[in-house]
Amino acid sequence: MTFHAFARRLRKHYEVSQADLSALESLPCETRSFLAKEWILQREDPKTRLLILTTGWAVRSRYTTEGQRQIIQILLPGDVLTPDAFVVRQSDHDILALTRATIRTYDRAEMHRLLLDLPSLAAGLWWSAAQEEGMLREHIVRIGRRSARARLAHLLLELYRRVCLISTPEENCLDLPMSQAELADALGLSAVHLNRTLRELQRAGMVEYSGDTLCLTDRSALAQLCDYDDLHLQLDNSADESAFCGTSGGPAEMQSNTSDRQSS
Amino acid sequence: MTFHAFARRLRKHYEVSQADLSALESLPCETRSFLAKEWILQREDPKTRLLILTTGWAVRSRYTTEGQRQIIQILLPGDVLTPDAFVVRQSDHDILALTRATIRTYDRAEMHRLLLDLPSLAAGLWWSAAQEEGMLREHIVRIGRRSARARLAHLLLELYRRVCLISTPEENCLDLPMSQAELADALGLSAVHLNRTLRELQRAGMVEYSGDTLCLTDRSALAQLCDYDDLHLQLDNSADESAFCGTSGGPAEMQSNTSDRQSS
DNA sequence: CGCACCTTTGAAAGCTTTCAATACGGGTGG
DNA sequence: CCACCCGTATTGAAAGCTTTCAAAGGTGCG
């Protein structure tokens, strides 16, 4: 049984029962395909279905009146494109396919009925939204208070980590289907400066790149440069400690006895 | 019956039934008070309860290793401080009281049981999270692609709008309990530059301020300066059009027949 | 072969930050 | 009551990081 990327992402870090994942698999959905640079959803479009990216990369973005673009979030397979489709009427931003991409779309009412029956799946969806929020918060810090070099290093480390969650890339190698201009738009930099910064990291021996593949040759140096850790990805949340799946009520105050917070 | 700010915020823009709101009111909760500049929650603290800000202002923030602070989000009465408490184990950021503040805290298991029984309340909580995400996205655009002047104008307009959702301030006046340094940390600017920018807006006749009160004397000029609209606040979402509360299944594709999207 | 898009580099211009120094206002202790 | 301290607000000037403007090189594709 082949679960799609969303289930894979969930399985890895938030315990959703096998049965619930199977139920999700059998929920009717539409599959839609997009070419690279095609709009998946645009600002002011109605949000009538729940969209999940299954293959390819995409971005959320917005444009200023001066025509500048800000990429808000980079979307990977398994990411939920419209976690708020249940409660929000129209999109306040654009979603653009970076590469050829496919999505699954679910009727939000059907999905909702399913969630009512399968609380662990509902929790999984909520976890996914929480992870997304964590990434948004980190993106704000990245753009607001870090130098160009640190911004880039931080984004690359995060992307590598995220890719690892849904696949097993070659060690330290990131298949990055984004132009430098797109990276710049994500980081709030100009394309020119992004280029200089990237080459600077390369000269420093921290990254290497050729075409689409980017190798983080010195991840610890990169991490030190930008103070990276991945607490914001919310990776340590086994279901038995969450309130959703346990009916036991949970301890009033639990110790912060977490085990392995990786910070690379 | 006096609902607290959260209910007020919900009632205004996302239809939650009166009965559900009452049920929320009667759910056992703790009330905790904080002094200005006191930590409400810190990075790595366990998230064991659902926290809702009832009075006072607060901020989410993070610090870089160089000691710089980025304020991620400004929190007003009625905002949910830990919407992800159900599924996330520990906090990845700090929450600081800006003013004297009080919060209500709920056991997350009890709250969860309540939500299972009251789908419209669950939808309301989800809407709240969606609004929060919308604000985070907009904050990214603000910081990433706007000039200092536009950033400030945009933030002030958003804050004014948000304050209007939970109270009825004097026309165009914003009671802003933040120092210029705090505003600067929110906007990714230095305090010095924020000061200059603020005075510039003042000289241009767009704002006026004395102490804590800031008047947006020319809101349309401000809005034009930064291209403000409040689509991201998700204000037009009557429940009867969402999938959550209607059991009818909803139309496959609904027209974007929204009525009043305010943009000034 | 020519067009289109992406990458690179240099140089000047510009917006923001940093550094310094001066006020201002409230609260405290002498 | 007043000196004093501290956090906040202001302003000037220099330094710095990024952007913009320009131009050249590469690569893929019709």
C-alpha cells in the first residue's frame, strides 16, 4: 500500500494510526497536475477544497504593488496547501508550482466528516498546520534579523532537513529546483545579492552547487553561521504525549524531559 | 453573560453558536496574571495547556545568538497563545507580556473533549488559527519586501483593524502600549530608524502621537503608501458557507460572490 | 542561429544600521 | 524637595550592507 507524501510526513513525526491513514487513502479525491510555473491557486480564488501537494515543489507568494514578489513559504510533497480550507472562504495569497507538480484535492465536507470519525487523523492535520506555523515564524526571524549569509544558510539547512523528512537524499545533497531569483524572493533579497552570497558560501567551502543539486559540504559551519536548529519543525511529538489521542487527560504539568532535539 | 475577548473575536467574524460559546465559558480554566515585561511562556517550555490572552498585550518573539530580538507576532486580547498545544510538546519561541496581562489556561484534554462535542467551537478555534497564519504570512511580506515606511504604515493599519475587532476605540486612534524599540523589533528595523520613520509619517501628516496614543490621521494615505488591505485577516467567513457547520456537503465550486471586502 | 532565461560581476547609489550624544520623564533615596 | 538613575525618545554623522543599473557569459530550445 503506497501512502502519499502527506501520510509519509505524518507517520514519521506524529503518530497517526495505520487505520486512519488507510481511511484517508480511500477518501475520494481528485488528482490534478500542473506544469512548472503554473498557478495552483491565486489570491482571491475561492477555497472550496482541501489541497495536498503530492509531487513537485511549489511556493506561496504575494506581490507588492511595485511588482516585487515575496515568497512566503516553500512547499514540498506532503505539505497541505490549504489547511484553512474548512474555515476560510478565499485565498489571500498565490500558490505557484515551481516544478511540474501534482496535488490531491478533497471535498472539504467529506474530509471533515472523516476527521470527526478519525481523531488521530484530525490531530495529524493539526500537527501539520502547527509545523507550517512554526516554519512561518522562523521565516520571519530569518528575514527580519539575519544577514543575507545567515538567511541563506538557514533556509538551506531547513530545506535539507525537510527533504530528509519525506525522502532519503544523498548525504548533504539537496536537489533544489529553484532559480536564484526565486531563492532571493523567498529571502527578501535581490537576485544579484543572493548570487553573491551564494558564491561567498561556496568560496568559504560550505556549499557546492552545480545546476539543480546543491551540496551542503559543511553543515555544521552553516549551522553555526546562522544559529540553526529545528525546534520549529515540531519533530518530537509522539502521539501518546499529546492530548488528542490519549483519553487519559494528561499530566497537569509535564517535565521538559525531551530526548533528542537535533540541532545538527 | 460576559464572554471574554476570544468569544468576542469569534462572534464577530466566524459564526459560532451561542450555546457553544457558553459551554466554553463554563469549561474549567485557570486565570493567571502577568506584569508588564514578564514572560508568559519561554522557548523550550512544555506546552501542556491551551492559553488564551484575555486582557493586555503580548508578543511572540525569538532571539538570535547576537542578542537581537525579532518580534514574530503581536498578541491582543482574545488571541490564542498556544493554538498548537494539542499536538506540540514544547514551545519554539517566547511569549512576553507587553503590558499587565491576564490569560486563561485550559487543560488541553478537557478542551479537546469539548471540541469533539461542539464542532462549531472547533471550527472557531480553527478559524482563529487560520487568521493567525494569515497575519504571519502578511508579516513576512511586510518585512521581506517593503520599505521601512511601508512596514510601519502597514503594521499600524493592521493593529488598528485588529483593535477594532475586539473593541471600539476612538475613531482612528490606537492605544499602542509598545515602545519604539519594540515596534522596531517587530518590523526588523533598528530603534533609531524606526524613530526617524515614525517622525517622517508624522511630518507627512499621516499619524500623530503623544505617549501611548497614536492617531492615524490619514488612514487612506497610509493604506496607499503600503498597499494595505485586510484580506489576510479572514474576516468574511460566515459559518453557513464553511464545511464545518453545515452538514449539507457544500457546493463543489462556489462563486467568489463575497460582499464586502474592506480594503482601506 | 536567435531568443529567453538564468547566472555573474563591477560600480554607484541608497536605505539602514551603528555609534555618539542630548533630552525627557518617572521613580527613588537622601 | 532635589539629585540621580534609568529607560525611552531624538538627532547627527559615518559606516555598512543591499539594491539598482549595466553588461557580459552560458545554456536550452524552437
